[in-house]
Amino acid sequence: MGIFWACATPRANPVVERIPHVGDGELSRLYDVAEKLLHTTTTAYEMSVQGRVVTERLNESGYEVRRLPLAVERLSVDPPVVHWSGTEIILKGGDRHAPSVADDPRFTLLPEHLCTALLHSGGQVTGAVVRDLSTGAERTLVADTYVVAGGSVLTPQLLWASGIRPDALGRYLCEQTMATCQVALSDDLARLLDDGPAAVEPNLWIPVAEGRPWHAQLHRGIFGYAAVPEGVDRRTVTDLVWFSTCDVRRENAVTFSERVADPYGLPQPTFHFGPSEADRARAEDMVSDMTKAATALGKFLPGAEPAFLEAGFALHITGTTRMGAGAEDSVVDPYAKVWGLSNLYLGGGNVIPAGVACNTTLTSMALAVRAAEAIAADT
């Protein structure tokens, strides 16, 4: 999520979005650790008047609206100021006032460097070749254990460029179907917005549930497409964003060219992705559900009626180096270690083996915590 992250950190549904190869109790413990590292909370936006008004109306309409878990700390209400979690919070163990791991003399960060290859022989990685993008100079880093966490495209790209090419590499790519709309609250709801700090935006969540395999968020202005037309009272506008699960299929994949390079000299990626018939039906049901919620709240803004967004917009790509029980249909074992290499581990949404509708960052981190614990136990 290095390009964009809205800091939403919901847990996956244990039935509809079940993560195989990790027990439910174990996954819950790993989620606890990940939430602490991210400083996840559901209270930072609890004072939002629009959030309360929207919640009450949708719950009356049969929904089960909750406050969205977010990696954020509320600093003040008036003016509304929050501190969103990022790398610096993780390195401080979830507490922005704590010492940072980055200050440990054993920690070294190489800015503006690109890893271009992993050297390997005899079932082990023996070095990582990195290039200084400001000078072009290359060096090889040597370690006991290597972890690659470059996202769902760059991680398999690096493995492919390094000649590490298990059969499942890049395959089983999964991405959520995403739809959105904007609503201006009805007059009776808008009149209620004067009862409190209306400047605090809503951040709400309708979780995935059995019989309802889509994740829903209601908020204001997180995505760049959500501009409010001139003359519209911004306090009354709510963005609805729905995400549906997709089937995990081997033919959905990112592949890498043997001839064409990207701007950094690594193999050019090509995406092969399409929905199944079940995906299409699920998406249509999801939009019908979103339309029902929207009309319970008010009227669509002109030009912001329910619409699907292009594939990849959600940035929740999973599965390209998926976890599994064997090398025939996965790239890493249940502890994120690459099959056939004793000291190479992977992290990120690319490891997630299931089709999920919720935001993927927290689940990615939970699985990364499990891998980190396995590395620590082995060293």
C-alpha cells in the first residue's frame, strides 16, 4: 500500500473471507499484534454527527453499521486533527511517543535504492543486488535471512527477474470488484447535522457477512474522484464505497516479459484478469445493495450515481505469491517462506491465499507477524 492507503484496518470475516492454513485462534492473536503496531482504533471518529445520523438511518433500514477500524489517533476535535499511522508508528510499536526501531544502530535504511536481483544457490539466497537510483552504483547485500515485501506486483517481478520461478508465481491474482456513489443526505437528516461538531467526517463500516459477501465503507472525500460540486453543502455529502469478493482462479495472473523491461530495467509486467460468472452476479447484487443504502440516506449527486470502478482501482491485489500447503499451487508455505529456499520469506497482500472483500493491509500484517515470529524462532 505504498502508493495510497486510507488506513482502514478491518479484520477478515472468519467464514466468508477465511484465511486457510492459519487457525482461527492464531489469526485472532496475530490480528491483535498487527492492530497494536498500527494503533488501530474505532473511536477516532465516534463524535461525527453525520456518522451518527447515517448509522441510525441505515440501521433502521436493516443494515448493521459499525465504526470503521482505522489506524489513526485523534489529536483534537475542534479543530478536527488526527495523526494517521504510517511506517514511523509501526517502528515505534504503535505508540508515536515511544522510541523508534529506526534509531537502533543495527537498523539501516537505504533510501532511493532498488533491489534488482536475488542471488541464490544450493537452496539458499546468498545475496541481494541493490542499485542506488541517484548514482547508478550497485552493491550486493549479504544476510542470513531475506524478506521481500514489495507488493503484489513488484514482489513476483523480483523473484522472476532472479530466476526464482515456481509454477504459481504471479498466478491466482485476485482483486476486489469496487463500486461507488455519492449521496446528499435528505432534508430531514441534514437538519440533524447542527447538533454537534459537523466538521468531523464519518468513517463507517458494514462488514462482510454470510449471505452478504461484500465490504462497505461510508466516509467523505478519501478517494480523489469524490469532489463535491460547487454549491453543495459538503457536510451533507456521504461517499459510499462497496467492495466485493472475487473467485480465486489460476488464470488470473500477472506475467513478466523475457524481452521487454520496465523503466527500471526489470521484466515488464502484463495483467491477465477477468471476472467469473459468479463474480459478475455477486457484483450486481452488491450494487443493488449499495443503491438501497444510498436511497435510504438521500439523493445521488449528479454524475455520482452508482458505478463500477476499473479493475485495480481498489489496490487490494492478493494471491500473486500465495500461501499454501504445497509448491504445486502456492509460492510460500504457511509461514511465508518460499518453497525450496530455506532463508527467503515474503510479505504483503500477495501472500493472502483467499478472496477477501475487506481492506487487505491488516491481514497482510498479521501474516507478516507470523513470518517474523518464525524467523525469530529459527535464528
